[in-house]
Amino acid sequence: MYITPSGYSQIFHDIKRTSLSHSTCKLVVFVSCLDIDSLCAAKIVSLLLRKELIQYQLIPVVGYSDLKGHYSKLDADVSNVILIGCGAMLDLETFFDINIDELAYDSESREGLTTLSIKIYVIDGHRPWNLDNVFGSSVVVCLDDGFVDSNLVDQKSAYDVLVEQDEEESEDEDEDEDEESASSAEIDISSNDEEISFNSQDSEDAISRKRKIQERRLKNLKKQRKLEKTIHEETIQSYYNQGTTIMTATTTIVYALLASIGETSLENLWLAIIGTSSLDNQYPEIYDKLQPLLKDEVLRLNPSNNSISNNNINEKTADSTSLSIERDYHLFLLRHWTLYDSFFYSSHVNSKLNLWREDGRKKLHKLFAKMGVSLASAQQKWLYMDVRIKRQLPFIFNKYLPIYGLEGVVREGFIRTFGYTGQLSAMECVEALTALLESDKRLLSGDRENTPISGDEDDSQDEQERIQDKIDRKEKAWINNFWSSWDALNMNPSTLLLQGLEQAKVIQQVIFKTGMSLLERKLVKNLRLYRLCVLNDGSIPDLSIFNNPLMLAKLGSWLLENLSELFLINSSQSLKPLVVASLDMATDTYLVIGMAPKYPRGMDNTTRAKLMQGQQDDQEKNGAPTLTTRLNTFSVAFQQLANTSGAKVRIDSFDSSVIEIRKDDLPPFLEKLTLSGLI
């Protein structure tokens, strides 16, 4: 079933009522460990549960197999399971092997009504919804933001009809063919009973004629039902085949739940802002949609810190932790770096100026000259930079940046003040937390080669066990990174968070160096339907760093943003999706990510509509489905090819456009992907 925001409060009261216990833990929270939005949502939930004195267990999970393994070990006393950042696109009853009859019992408090001993609550921004969860399950409860009622009317109608037909077919299978025919005739042709009824006065010819009429009508009825079933199945299948995306921030769903029970606070709002801001890089339209709502909430909860009329209230104290809306810059960690580096390592600036080319770097130097900022001043730490220049920057930026298409650099941002300690913007927190999730400290410290399994292992160990052991260790490291980010996500700028800022700089430099090298050496292949970039031994020096899907996705996003700006100049080129693969030498497999095409940031709606129409015409000529900026069709294509190609593919990520494939299987897999017509 699904619940709209108006029903969130009742859902929480149900969870609270069935989870309160003095002896056992009856509530388990599973959270996707490689996602900042899910991390922040889980943090909000944990703060709420602690306040309500509800015992809970929080378990970060890497993928579906990890989730299923932990679920299978749950105690029988567990009555509620919450999935954060995962579960929306999967039939959970089938996945968890849930038997409804085993979970049902008679509730005395509800006059003998049947009640389930466990409920699974899904809080996830991934789409499409699995319709079995939304419309066909009494165990699974999906927290929806209103999308189902406004966008899935046809799918709900088709699903209900198919379920009804399946039930009728199941009942008919228990009857004889004669009884089935008689029953169908009686039910569906009741208006013509007199015409086809048999009596003792009919001749054999009349009886034969009536029987043929009846059989013909039954045959037509079956054809009609089959046609209707086909139409409804196509409706459902087209919904699933359109591709995957993220439709909303998981943190905003959780925050809406808090609002419904009157538990909003600045701390929870700050976490919701960080989670939503984490989507700005790959899903800027979601951030742009939610930012005004979050801004209104900041003004509601913290009006004094956004008013210039009361200087006494705005006066900073040692323990003040205000949240305000201030001018911010779409530059990389400007407050913690130099002005030059924050420009150079900003993905937005890099793509607009093509800084991977020599001409682009000359443009950047020319831009600083026009702004009247010397390179010596620009390369000073922001903290020690001339105060007069810093005060004039907003006016300088508004005057000169539009010349280079950089209008969006100056914008409103959410700033958290921590007394005399300093300030952090939401975007800076996102970069720091992402770095903690992504980073392998050993690799970032200089040892950047694929590390083989230690030599003290038995050389005769089975190959499959060796690979699985490597995968387990890698996933364990990701879990450790999750807890580091969890500890950093407190109400004060902790040492871990500051370490994350420093690691973010190192990671950004690696991303830019790698991306620039790939573009300069033309290692991004322009195929007919998509672009392909394969990272293997010898192509880049930092190969091991990209065994983390977050790092590989960040590199892919950087490439997409630069390629969209580059090929937009050439009107003969259309935006294409990207497949990027990185070799893991320890397991002899490739980590592969398929990414949807990306419009240049700041493009107006008119230009976007023209580009989209031209892209649609190109796709129709090629006989392939139309691509969009938000829907990722690789998720569907990868799953279908994994089932039909014979390649050894592992699809375990909560994002099904992320797969692992054996090294030797990658070339034929990509060839079949090109010829499949699925993208």
C-alpha cells in the first residue's frame, strides 16, 4: 500500500505503538550506506526515535544481497522494518520470501480483525515505484509524496484489472472445462439467456446452432479479455521500461513526516537541507524544486537570523547555532581554499570554460584580469585574502561572469553558524560527507595501485572464494566509511568533518586530473547511441580509487557536464548518455555505470525544448526510444541483457544502472547493448 503526506502522522503513531518495548528491540532501520541523502534521512529518524524513547537497530547495507542477508537474521520479535534509500523499485514480498498467511494473526483489540505481525515501511526517492508494493501489498507501506495519485492513475487501473483477471483465472483452473464454459456463458451473456437457452422442444439442428453461437460468443469473449490483458500489461511494462531516476529527496519525505507530528526543529531541517543539497550535482532540477520550500521553512523556524532589523538578536554568541539564507557561490569549497582553486576545480566553471584545454585556462586568467583580481591575490587562502576584494566579489561576479556564461555562480545558499567556531554551507557539508563516504585513506595517501590480496593467503584458495573475500572486504570498508560520515554529521563542525573537507580537495583534484587526461587523450569513445569510457590498467594512474561507485559516478558526471557543453557548440551533435567502466584488478571485474544524458546547467527552457525535440527526431530516425535527461534507461537495459547475454553480471546495487561484470565479458556485453535497441 502507499500513504500520502496526510497519513504520515498515523503511520508514525502505528510504528510507535507497535515498537515500544522495555525488553526487546522491535524496530530495525536499514539504510543505503553509499548515499548522503539516505544518511541524513536516517540521522533524522534516529533523533526522532531517541526522543520518543523507542528502541531501534540501525543497519547500513551496501546492496540487495546485504539487505536480504540481514533481513533473514531478524528476530521474530521485530514488528517494524524501515527501509531508507532502498526498496522502492523491488517487489519486497517476493524478495524477502514473505508468506502473508504466516504473518497474520487475530487482533483482540480490533474485534477479531486480521493483523500482520510485521510491517515494512519504504522511504525512498528512487523511481519507478514497484507497483506490487504500492497497490498489491498489505505488508509493505510506501511513503509517497503525492506522485502516485497524480501520475499513476492509468497504471493503478491497469494493475487492478490484471489482479482481478488473475484471480478469475485461478478460480477457473479449479473447475472443469464444461463448468467453466457454462459459468462464463451464464455470467457474461446473461442478457441473451432466452436466445441461447436449450429446451426439450428444440431440434438437434437448433441445439447445434445455439451451441455454436454460444461457443462463438465465448471465443470472442476470451479474445476480448486477452486483448484487454495485453493492453494493460503493456501499460505496466511501459511504465517500468521508461527508466529509473530519483524523483525527490528522501530527507524531505522524512521531514514531512516530522512536520505531520509537530517535531520539526532547526537540527532536523539542517539535515534535510544537506540531504537535498546532495542531489544538486546530478539532479539539479530536484534541488531547484525543493529549495524554495526549504527556504520558507528556514524563515519559519529561524526568523530572527534572517532579519536585519534586530541587531541584538543577530549578535553572535559562543554557543549560537543559527541557520540562515545568505549569498553563496557555486564554486568548490571557496571558504576553505583559494579563489583560483575554487574556480579551477568547480565542475560548473570547468565545463563552461573548457579548462581541460589550454585555451580554457587562458580564458580563466583573462577572467581574473577583467575582474581586477591579480593571480597572486587569487591564490591566497580565502581566510587571508584582502577583505576589500572579498566584499566587492558579488558585484564583480555579477558584472563579469555573465560574459563567460557563468551567471549561476552567485546564488542563495543555506549557511549554518557554529558560534565563534565558524560557518559551513550545506554544499560544503555535502562535499565533506561525500569525501568521507568515497575515500580510501590508504589510496589517497599515495598508494594508488590496485592492491592484491595479501600473500599469506593460501594460493590454492578457490578463485570464487578469493573474489568474494575481496568483495566482502571492500564492502566492509564502505560500511566503515558510513559510520565515519555518521559521526561527522553532528551539530558542530567536528574534526571528522574538517578532515572530510581536506579529503574532498584531494578527491576533486584526482577527478579533474583523470577527466582532463581522458578528454585530452580522446579516451571517451563517441558511439552511435551512447559514449563509452573504459578505465583499465595503464590508462590512468589512480585506477583503484574508481572501484568505489560514488567515485566513478562523480567522474562520469564530470565527463557528462563537460561533454554536454562541448558538443552543444556543434549543432550536429546531440546529447548522449555515458557508460563508464573501471577495472578492479583484484577481482578481475569491471565496475560499470550507465548515466543518463545531462543538459548544461543554467540552460533556459526554450533552448532545452529545442534540443529535446531535435534529440527526439534523431532517436526516431535510429529506431530507438527517446532519451530524456532524468530517466536512466541503462537500468532496464542492463537487467535484460544480464538475463539474455550469457555474461557473468552482478546487479546488486540499489541503483540498477550500476553493475559488476567479468573482465572478458565486457566487450561482447557492450556490443549487445549497442545492438539491443534498449537505450
